[in-house]
Amino acid sequence: ALAAGASGRAGATIRAVSPEVWTESPAFSGLFTVTEGRALLSTARSALLGSKIAGDLGLHPGDTVRLITLRKSLTGMMFPGTAQFTVEGILSSGYQELDARWVFIPVETGFSLLSDEASRTTIGIETGDPFAPSFVSTLYRLRAVLPPGYRLYSWDRMNEAQFENFASTRTLLLFVVILIVLVAVVNVSSALVILAIERRREIAILKSLGASAEGISLAFLLTGLFAGLCGAILGVPVGLLCAINVNEIIVFIEKVVNIFARFVYTLSWSASRGDFIVVHLLDPAYYLDKIPVVIPFTSLFVITAGTLALSVLVSVYPASRAGHERPIWTLRKI
């Protein structure tokens, strides 16, 4: 449809939904943040707008928005139809691309406003756990009872392209993290090699006093283990603290960057050419407004344990080298 407001027009995607979905389905209403007004379709002529399209049209709760759609007459001719709605609320899904198109109206009004040629009827089925192993069998049972003319699409199939993009990004990030961990454990190994070289005299004295090669090697293995353990004790809490407060950290960095950018802009000759453009580290036009944070404690434990195991593993060579040090050769040089 074409949406018209106080300050212009914009293309809109009308979604006619049951008014009860905003109050009786937290799984649906929880996907949105109410920025103005209320998330409620109280009348047949109520509408909820995305934050971006509402801003483009200059609309606020209580204003009137006109929706212009095409309908087919009995003779087959297409003609425009106009309907006025009262804006009850402004919503944000976090994606500016979606907020720039979405207009929600009551489903009964949608059937009378939208033609069959320009719309599609969808029945959403909510499951208890969309990640459960039984989800696939549920799909097969639903397909068996569908009447002719209906098609069934699962949520993961409808968003297959996005999930593949997310999966490739996650794999790349895991690869980068693995490289960082490998560099860290190599540094631990190098530090132990240097330590073994620097402590050759002490090792020789200990072995001449009866210390065994296994005891010397065990001491270096424990040194590597404690090096990794100290890194985990310091790194994991700091990493969790940064992850939990990542949105606040980004906002703080943006403020600092914009203060310096505005200062440089004020001193530069370009200040007289136009208004200052605010710098966004995560532009809402391409990214989420807020980064959702989920802490996978199982994965965190596995990664921490793997890091400790790698710290011990890379300590085997310098520990073995220190344990097989010949004290007589070292003592001759003292």
C-alpha cells in the first residue's frame, strides 16, 4: 500500500493481525518495543506503525494515516481505495529495514481493505519449543491434515538465507577466536622455553641435590597450567562483563567519538557547509538497535577447559627439555 501522513508518502507493507495477539501472545508482542503510545488495536480503524515509517511520515499517536490500496472491480478494472486509520502506537522491531515498511491493522479491516490479488493470508502456529527434536515430526503431522490449497513453511525454512549468513559469520568468528587462543598458548610455550634457559643453573643445582627429571618437568607443566589458569581467571570475568554491557560500551564509545568529531568539525572549514552528521558505530539502518546478549555457559566452560588443556599441552616440550637438562654441563660454566 501507499501510506500518506503529515509530511509525505511512503510505501508500506500492511500486516492485518488479530488485535488479541498484542495482549495474549507474549512471543509475538515481545518482538517489538513500544517507542510511543501503546501496542493496542482497540478499534477497527486503529493502526500501529513502525518507528522508521512513522518518522518519515511525521506521524505520532493520535494522528491520522491514510492507506491507499488497489482493488479489482466486478468488471476486472483496478481502482484505488483509500482508508483512514488512527495511529495508536509506534513500534520498533530493532531492524530499521522492517520498521520502514510495517503498518499493523486489525485483521477484519484487512479483509475488507486488501484484495485477494494483492495480499496473502497466513496462519501462524506457535509451538512450545521451536528447537525441539520433535519439531520436525510436528511439521509432518500438520502437512497430513492441511486442506488443499495450503502450504506449510517452517520458521527456519522461511529464514534460511539469514541463518546461513549468521552461521557463516559465527564460524568465521570462532575461527578468529581459535587463532587468538593458539597465539596465546604459543606465547605461553615460548615463555616457558625462555624460563627453562634462564633457570638452567637452578635446575642443575636441584638435580645435583637429588631432584628427579619428572619433578622438574612437572614443575614446568604446572607453571604452564597456572599461566593459562590466571589468564582464564582474569579474562573470563572481564569478557563476561564486557559482553553483558556491550550496548552501553558502544553508546559510550559513540559519545566519545562524536565529541572529538564535533570538535574537529567545528574547527574545520566544512562547518559552514552543513550540519554535523552524527557518527554511529552500529548504524541502525544496517544493524540491530541493541545487540541481544545470551551467555552460553556450557560453551564457555568447554572453551575455558580447552584453553587450560592447550596450555598444558604446549608446556610439554619446554618441561621435557628442562627435565632432561644435564647438570654437569651447566655446572662447568658456573
